[in-house]
Amino acid sequence: MAQRKDAASVEVGPPEQDMSVLYIDDERLVRQALAGYLERVGFQVYQAENGREGLEKLKLHGPSVVLVDLKMPGLNGLEVLAEINSASPQTPVIIVSGAGMMADVIEALRLGAWDFLTKPVQDMEILEHTVRKALERARMMRERREHRLYLEREVKRQTQALRRELKERKSAQEALKASIDNLQQTMAGTIHAFGQLAELRDPYTAGHQRRVSRLAGRVAEELGIPEEERRAIDVAAVLHDIGKIHIPAEILNKPGTLTEIEMSLIKTHPRVGHAVLETVPFPWPVAEIVLQHHEKVDGSGYPAGLREDGIRREAKIICVADVVEAMSSHRPYRPALGMDPALESITAGRGTKYDADVVDACLVVVREKGFWFEDSESRGPV
């Protein structure tokens, strides 16, 4: 954090539109001390001495961030958090609690609180940093939601425009050819837009689906798969993580180890992706391939635990490419492991987790033919 003047000497102009804070705490002196500091460093602060008053001020003022004490008479902090999540689910809530209430803090975080502070707050800069961090995270999430809505509207607009054009031009051969070309362009745009939807939820893996598609295509070519089937692999690989739009961004971007519940949520994304894509009239079985891309030939995969020939060949190829790309790139919970460990991993699973022919083809593509992810952290062929 950049150095600042003492808070008492900071000159503050009119509060910014997204810098309003509601602080709910029945301890008047503590509340006034923290609120006074935040006001001195540029925030507009509304104060409430109990949960009911706080909810009324939330409705009246619509603050950008809410700080709430856990232990209060009447509505306690957990009850207030539940009410806020119901009334204003996009509003960041920061828990303020005594050091002896960590069990309640953990429960609050499970219920959707964004962060917590321990009373007494000894370092006011930590208070300020926590509030500003919540504001920035809320801004990024808001922008992602707006961009996602824009993409959805654009897909709908292009689809409607295409339908009108098909209706107007279907009588003539020349018009039909133009419509087919337009259809292909719109499908490419739709596929790209759907791919972006997943990456908006998980910005740390931006480009992951595109890189998986590139490696999967090379592996399919090495296996001698016909061009039309390779096209199906390309589209399914670009969209294989579309189901992650259903998973909270906090879980996708979590830097630490996922809990059992969080992991079970992650494992729903192939089914969600299948549900989204089965409504799209692709000329290939894209939805089924996406549904199976985490299945393993020994039955240890998900969501259905399929084995061997029960798994589509396209899904087996994407599965191997997905593992190689993921291990070669950075993730919130670890740095990039590199291409060598990735290839060692699929080699160790050859014939058990991963299809033996697919693994062999992938090793040839990378080790003998010099494939590499030119826009990822793994640079250069192995």
C-alpha cells in the first residue's frame, strides 16, 4: 500500500458515488471510531446501532459496502447477513467480530460474507484496505455481469437477424449461399460468445478453452481423425467449460484448497454445460462431448463414471488436452507446473485414466513435432 498522510490531516472532497458504507454495530464508541476514520479518508458512512435499523438504512441509502457486527441484541450479524443476501445480494458484506467468535465468522463466510475484521481494529489502514478491496471486487463483478448481458443480447440479436435474413433470401440460390455464409459466421460468433461467458466467471483461466482446442485439434490430426469430426472437437473444446457460468466466482478464483462442498459444485459444470448446449442446433454432438470431457477410461471420472467405449473419442481427446493445458498454466491456487510435469502426468495415467492412443498422439505432437502454447506461461516445445 502506498504511503499516506495521517488520516486526521487528509483533505477529502465530496464522496465518490461508489464509496458509501453502512456500519451496523451496537457498540457506539467502536462504531463512531471506525466510521470517523472511514469518513476522514473519503467514504460516506451511514451508521446503525442495531440490525433492524441497519436494514432500513440499507433500503434507504443503498450503500456500496456493509460492515456488520456479529454479536448484537435483536437481529444478530448472521441474521442481518441473511436479510442483506435476500434483499441486495450484490452488496458486499464485511463481518466485524470479536476474536472469540471465529466459528460464527466461518459460518458467515459460508453464508456469503465477503471478508471479516476482528475487533478491536488495531490498524485503521487494514480497515480501509478491506473496504476498498471489497469495492474493487464488486466493481469487477458488476462489469463482468454487464459484459455477460451484452454478449447474451448480441447473440440473441445476431440470431434474430439471421432468421430474418434466411426468411427473406431462401427463394434464390445466390441468397441461400449468402445465408449459409452468414450462418457460419454467426455460429462462429455464437461459439466465441459462449466461450467468453465461462471466462468471465473465471478470469484466471482466460484463453484456457482456446488453448485446449488448439492442442486437441493437433492430437486429433495426429490420430488421423476426419476433418468433420475434428471440427466437432474444436467447437466442443472451445465450449467445454461453459458450465462454469453456474459456479460462484469466489469458488472458481479461490486461492486455497476447495472444500468437499465446493468441489462437488465444480463437478456440476459438465452437466450444466450439456444443459446449455443441447438447446443449440449444432451439426455435431457438442453437448454430449462437453458432458463427457471429465470422464476417465477406468471409470474414475465424472459426472457419470463412464468407462472405455462408453466415452466418445472426442471427449477423450479434450480430456487429455485439458489436463496438459491446466498443468502448464497458472491457476489461483498454484503457479504453472510446466509442460514436462503435464506430460509425465498423462503418461502415468496412460491406459487407466486416459486413452492410450490419445496419450501417445499427444506425446508425439508435443515432444516430436514441437507443439507449444504460444500465449500461455509454458514457452517453447519440450
